Amino acid sequence: MSDPFNPTRRVEVQHPEMIAFLERAVLGYGRSVEAAAYILAYIKERHPVNATLKREIDRLLQT
């Protein structure tokens, strides 16, 4: 049986171009707000974001 935690399956191995994103987007529970703000900014740079959804996320980020 193979190792279920085989390092070749890790996203950063399969997609090294995502390392910079992952370093700022996967910060752990204690930094979820910071990570969510970064993820939203990342998405906004690449795709249109529904205004209502963005407004609600921004509101939640302020609480």
C-alpha cells in the first residue's frame, strides 16, 4: 500500500506557481481574516466579483 501522504500529491509540488498565493492564503485559524482578505483581492484581480457578495465579505472582514 502506498503512503497516503505522498509529498508528490501536495499542491505546491503539482503547481509551484501557486506557492506565493498559498503562503498568503493558507494562514491557519488565527489569521483567517487576513487570509480571506488576501483571497478576495486575489480573485478580484483575476475575475469579476458579484458586488453584493464582495460587499458582504468586506463587511464580515470588518467585524
